[in-house]
Amino acid sequence: MHDQRTSSWFAVLRPNTHSIILTRILLGTVLLAVPAQAQSLFGARLFTDATLTTPGLVGSYVNRSLESVTATDDWRVTQVISGTRIDTNIAFTTGTWGRRADVGITGGSEANWDYFSVQWDGYLQVTQAGQRFATASDDGSRMWIDLDQNGAFEPEELLINCWGRAQGLSIRERTVGLPVGAYPIRIQYYELGGANEFYLVSSTWMPRPFVPSAGNPRQAIRVIVLNFEPRIPSEGNRRLWEVFGWNDPRRLVQQFEADLEWMTGGAIDVQIVEWRELDEFPLFTEGLRYTPEQ
Ligand SMILES: [Ca+2]
Ligand SMILES: [Ca+2]
Ligand SMILES: [Ca+2]
């Protein structure tokens, strides 16, 4: 099923990869993160201290979801911190956050933490010039990088990835390409329910802006969406994506549309002209069709 949440210069590959991912690869998607190897950061390293000696960021955990906290303050000052931990690799799939008790989290289960937040602080050492950075998160996140290295996080040094509501794994804003150097960094993340994933990601890739001309106008692509949403009788007729806690296909399609337009530099205009809801499984070319109980 199409549960991937990806962006044009970035894709998170989970164990089942799907046609959306393949489409993006064909279009020049730069793959950056493969959570199985828990590696998402390229051309940069993280340290807890200004002397760049201890790898990782210091995670200050909060035993509730702070999605409604719009104030962009330092949670170590304004919130009750339930535990701290040095996280050496800021790349978490739902099941790889560790033991909740280590950082005072009580929501959810060991395999799927719920209703918690974390603020990471430390230093980002850019080792390869031109890297751009973003967060990819389920649910929301925001990140400051002290781009001008003046020791303070100004408003323009804040990137926000859909703060304040539930979201599937997504990426929005990216930094400019950063010169080699060390930058103070702060990341805040919250999880409501369902999957909880977070990646700090990097890439040098940027789309080339499209300049339309008389002989080469912007192309409209008219799309019919065939939305296979089989309902599962043994699960109270809930839809497959609800049973498995995957992303809502409607939101995925919206994000995919926006990403396609962005990654072509505006050369195409995706127009969804028809949406068909199909309570069935797709028929594969070799004739296979899954049944609900499979
Ligand atoms: Ca969760
Ligand atoms: Ca600054
Ligand atoms: Ca979630």
C-alpha cells in the first residue's frame, strides 16, 4: 500500500517500498534515509558540546505531547523534563526509540511510544559544503539552526514542519545550503498516536526553477486517482490503511502533488480531475489479488 511519506529531494524507505517511491526515483529523487540502517544525515555530524567531542544531541524528553505549545521557547526551561538521554543518531522508526522508562515516558508501549515530546540540543558540524537540512517527522517537528553562528536562534533560523496537528511522515521546509562549519542546533518534536518517526535529513539537491516560454509552457497534468481502500470485514469494516495505522491516502496525494510540482521547479501543474474510491484490492499484472484476510 502507498504508505510512503516522501519528499522530492528525500525519501524514507521502509520495508515495503511502493510505486510512488519508484516514480520518484525515476524523476530523480535523491534517496537519503534508509531507516533499517538508521542513517539519514550526510555531510554532517552531531555533537553535544561546542568542542565537538561527544557525538550526538542531548534529548530532553517530555511525558506528553506538546503539539499545542506554539511558543518557540526552550523546553528545558518551560516544560517538565521527564528524562534526558544522548541520542547519537537522530533517526527513529516507530519501534526504535528504546525503553520508555529511561526517559520517563509512559504513553503507548515499548514498541510504539505515544503522547510524548523531545527537544534535542547540540551542534551540527557541516563537513561537506552546500548541505541543506530538514526534519522528517510523524507527528510534528520544528528545528532551529544558528545559520549566522551568532549564538542565538533568530526567528528566521526556525524551520517548522507542520506544527500543531497530527501528520504522517512528512518534510516541508529546508534550510539554505550551509557552508562547512559548526552550528548550534535545536529540534523539537511531538508525537500524538500511531506511528512515531523522526529523521534529521540532509541533501545538496535542489530543483532547477522552470522558466516557461512560448514554445515551452508550463504543462498541466490531469490525474485520475484510483484510491484502493478495501474495507476489512474482520476489522469492523475499517479501511485497510486505518487497520494498519498507515497515512490517510487523501493527505498523501495532496503532499505528492505538491512535491511533484516542487521537484520539477514548477514545470508541471498537477490537476486531480477525478477521484475514484475503490473498495477492493488492486489486481497485479501477474493476476494476483489480495483478499481482505491476507
Ligand atoms: Ca506512537
Ligand atoms: Ca543566529
Ligand atoms: Ca504519530
